Amino acid sequence: MTGSGVLVVIAIIVVVGWWLNVQWHPYRRCPSCKGGRKNSGSTSMRWGRCGRCGGRGSVRRFGAGPGPPSPPSGPGGSHE
């Protein structure tokens, strides 16, 4: 195997490993609030939610896909 062939094999192994890691761990800590769930401008008078994660403290990682499907809406909602 040549040097470039070895590099291609190593690159494929790294990409597959990253993809598997993203599938097993699709969420990461929010980079804006650093998992604290509050925005950086919060004061003791008003504890605002983080605008990036919506107060969850985590965001989807790149490559994780769109996320789980949303639950059906309440009574009178569309039931397909």
C-alpha cells in the first residue's frame, strides 16, 4: 500500500468513528450559555433563557440529523 492509500484508509476510519460518535451522542453543550441554560445578559432581576438552545442547555451536533419527530398536536390536530 502506498503512502496516499494509507492516508485514505486512516481518513475513512476517522470519518466513520466521528459519524458513529455523533449518532450515539447527538447533543452537545450549548456554546452560548455553556450548558447553564441562561443567557449571558441575565441579572438577578430577570433570569432569561438562552436564545440559542431555548433554555435546554444543549444543542444538536453537526451531522446528527434533524432530531426526533415532534409529537402530534393536541385535540383537533392533524392525525396522519
